[in-house]
Amino acid sequence: MKQKLVLWGGAGLLLLLLSVVASLSLGSARLSVGEVWRILFHQLPVVGGAVPATWPESSEKIVLDVRFPRVVLGVLIGASLSLAGAGFQGVLRNPLADPYTLGVASGASVGAAFLILSGLQFALLGPWTVPVVAFATGLVSLWIVFRLARTQGTFRTETVILSGVVVSAFFGAIVSFMVSLSNKVINEIVFWLMGSLAMRGWSFSAVVLPFLAAAFAVLAGFARALNLLDLGERQAAHSGVRVDRMQRIVLAASTLVTAAAVSVSGVIGFVGLIVPHLVRLAVGPDYRLIIPLSVLFGGIYVLWADTLARTLLSPVEIPLGVVTAFLGAPFFAYLLARHKKKGV
């Protein structure tokens, strides 16, 4: 396990570093990869002075003030959604589960849209207001899903998925209704429906990072329990896992990090579905590997999706949620067909 983690983790970190530099060089103002390397190296303490500043000041501002905050935020959003997807899939033992198929993202969007419509997005807790309220409405959404899916004290994962689709559609209708209520903030609410990282500075990364760190600590701590749960609830309970408690904590942590990501980026679908599943195919079903590698490769996935979104039709920017949906919807259909053949 450790050897796999070192191998895949090292390769992922190298790919992430190269992806960051490549993304920083791409845009309406093209910069060479070498120039981006020198600008970044120049910012390092102690050793940075060894690289003379031979580039235009405008290039440094583009890299450090415009693109770098967006790149970092994209990595954090991807890591958050992939981590949440791994958590939901582990608890429900179903690779079709993710924050969006379970209605959590739609529920979180309702809270965000309500605050925007009422002008209260900074009223109570400053930049933390939207994430906290989105988290609360995301939890409400998840509670409704499990109430609908619960039958005689138990629930089947297929029923949970179907309940999530129903709840997601219902909350989506509420958000659409809010959009129709006001022309003044319609663009800001539509932003949540399509997803974007445009015009997002360092403060937004500061909102997401604590939620991501907390959720990662929780899920990594339950990695062994998720492995045992994969064998069945009865086997996990016989091995000393408090199944109900573990499920509630993992679901809460996954909802928390989803709500934080949605509150900043809007609705970006399929990330939590695709990345954990691909990681599972690559390294096996061990959640001690799936959880950290999903965080790493989820960040890379959204980084490149956002790079495509802002460069493919430059200077016009494609909404990030549209790009991930184009990539994710066919993959979801493939997973559905595969499990249908297995009789799942």
C-alpha cells in the first residue's frame, strides 16, 4: 500500500506541478513556460534572488495576480469535490454516488441563491456566510434524501440514488424560481447553476481550504473503516466499526466540503463521480489510497477543465460546469451501462 501511495502520489504531484505551470502560461496573453517558471522561482525566499527579473512587469502581474489565484482555487475545488465523491461512494458502496446525484449540491445552491437574492451574502459572517448557510441547506437536502430512501429502518443504495435525483430536481426548481424573481441578481444566481472560477481571488481559496483540510482529516481517519464497510455492514460491525456513527460523520464531512466548494464555484458536476472511480480502477479498492489520490487527481482534473473553459473559445469563456458536464455525462452513462450488465 505504501509503495503504491508513494508511486502514484509522486507521479500525481509532478503532474500537478507541470499542470500548474502549463495552465499559467495559457490564456489570451500567451506566456512561455520558461518565463512562468522564472517568475514563480523568483518569488521563493532566499533562492529567488538568483533569478534576475528580465520579464515585463505586466507578465508578472498576469501570472501572480490574475491566473495564479484562479489556478490554486481550481485545484482546491477539484480536490474538495473528488474527496466528497470518494466519501459518498465509500459510505453507500456505490460508484454512481456523488455530491450531485445525491442532491447535496442542489441543496447547497438553494442556500446560496437565497442569500444572493436577499442581499445577505455578507450579512452575518462576512465571506463565511454563504458557505455556512450552503452547508446547512446541503445537510437538509441530504436528510430529506435519506428520509425518502429509508424503508423499515434500512435503505438500499439504489433507492438513495433515485431519491437524490428527485430531491436534486426539486431544489433545482426552487433555484430556477428564485432566478425568475429578480432581474437585478439573475446573472449572479445563474452563475451557481453553470459554475465558474472567473474573478475569484485569494480570499475564496481561504474559504475553501479549511473545509477541505477538515474533511480530508475525517475521511482519512475512517479509511480503514470504509475498507471494512466495503465487505458489508455486518462484517464491518463484527470488526469493531460503529457503522451508523461512521456513516453519519463521513456523510457530514462530505456534505461540508461540497457545500464549501459550491458556495465559491457554483455547480460543477461529475467531478466527484469521475475522479474517485478512475482512481479506484487504477489503484484498487483500498480507501487509504483512494482518498488522498482522489484529492490530488481531482485538483488536476478541475485545473485542466478550467484551463479549457477559459482558453478554448478565448476571449469568450465557457462556464466550467458546462465543460465538466461534457466530460462527465458520457462517463456516467458508461458506468450506468457497466453496472446494468452486472445486475447491480
